[in-house]
Amino acid sequence: MPELPEVETVRTGLEDALKGATIKKVELKRANLRFEFPEHFAKKLTGATIESIGRRAKYLLFHLDNCMVLIGHLGMTGRFSVEKPPKTYGKHDHVVFTLTDGRAVIYNDARRFGFMTLSSEKELSENVFLADLGPEPLEKEFSAKYLEIQLLRRSGPIKTVIMGQGLVVGVGNIYASEALFLAKIDPRKPAKKVADNSAELVKAIRAVLKDAIKSGGSSLRDFVQVSGESGYFQHHFNVYGRAGKPCITCHTPIKNLRMAGRSTFYCPHCQK
DNA sequence: CCTTGAACCTGCGGGC
DNA sequence: TGCCCGCAGGTTCAAG
């Protein structure tokens, strides 16, 4: 599910559902997801109360009352649902937290690119997964000036560069294409040469992400309660997944190509 | 340092 | 119906 807007949508839903909830039991249906669970994972979570749920980049941060933080990543296919304990669990239901109020928090992840780990509250910012991340795209630190400086020292194609989480977090494969369309920049253009357009690019990235968060929010309730798939593909994209279809602006067919192993969509006429 | 490509894993849809 | 191929929202690691 996961680019920043989807993770943010999940975060909001989980916080609504789980704030103040206490974990009574932790069940691991297998020894690992992408990584092994940390030592004493279940034990450290059992009895803890969830005080709040935050987000950094595409990571969910469950702040607990025992000075620990459960760090979760959804990978490509990770999903959380909060519901009455089902009679039987699905093939890819890997983690279950049973709450003291009887509800079950189920983490399902077919491809298992997601993972969970723990950090102390104190050492959170030095956590290996969080330490080297770039600024949040919707925060002030992600400014035109900052982006300009970053772009000037990169030689790779702009699309690949903005997807790197060290430069700015949260821009994944879909929204990279979408943001570049909005900013009218060819995804193949060397990052250096886009430095002059930093202000537009910052604006486009923010606009695309904000818009997606907004539309994700409306279908949120369904998302968390049922283990459904609302949100993502109901969203309308300008270029992503629209190869051969007319550009919404000039009607030129949208092109699709592969960059760094990822499919990329752009309008050859509008994006220079 | 930066960039690229392969790897991780499962499911789905298309073509034959 | 079934098999094979390519493809999918992300990140890490090794190597150039």
C-alpha cells in the first residue's frame, strides 16, 4: 500500500482505532517478515498501552507507554486491520495483537517486504532505519533552496533521484511520475539540470502528496476496519498506469519506460 | 560519495 | 484449464 499518503492514511486510521488500547497478547505466525523479529519482541509488547501513532517517511511509529516504540514498515503489500478476532486466519496474516478490549490487530503481508522492529523512545532518532532519512516533503525543511543544493550534486535522472529517501522521504514510484508531470519535467532529465526548477518541483511534490492524503482519508474507515483495499487505486492518476492514453492536457499518448527497474510514465510533449 | 542492478517474496493477469 | 512470463506500491546490499 505504501507511498507516503497511504502510510499516512493508515496511520490516521490506526491512531483512531488504537489510541489508548492495551496489548494483551502477541502472536507471531512465523519467525520473520522481511527480517526476523527482534529478541523478546512479543514479551516487550505484551501489556503495553499504545499512546500515539506517528509516522516518519513510510515508517509507522507506535509510541508505547513503556518507553518503547514499535517501528513498522508496510513494504509493498502490508496491511493492518482492526477487527473482532476471526475464527480462522488468512494465509498471510503474520502478526496478531489481541487487545484487552477483545479486538484483534492483524498484520497481513503477502510479499513480506514489510517488517516490525523495536526501539527505545530515547534512541529512536538514531535507529538504523530512521537515521539517514531526508526531510519530510510536507515540512519546511524541504524547501526550494534545499532541493536545489541537493540536485546540483546529483547526476542521475531526476525521477530516480527524488525517489531516493535520503534526499526527501515518501516519494515512491507512483507519485514520482505524478509530481514530475505536474512540474512539467522529463523524468529522464539529469537532476543537476532540474536545479533551476526546484521551486516548482517542491510545489508539485507537495501538491501531489497532499491531494492523495486528502482522497485517502475519505476511504480510511473502510480501510482499517475491513481488511479491504480502498484508497489506493480508486485514486485518479494523471500519468501513472496510463501508457498509450491521451495526456489530460495535450492529448499526446502517455509514454511508459523503465528507469532503475521501475516503470515510469510521462507525457513526451508536456514534460521537458 | 553517487548510481545501478539484483535480491528479497507472492499473486495476478496476459499470452499461448 | 494450465503453464510461463512479466509485472507490482519498497528497501537493502554489493559492486561499478
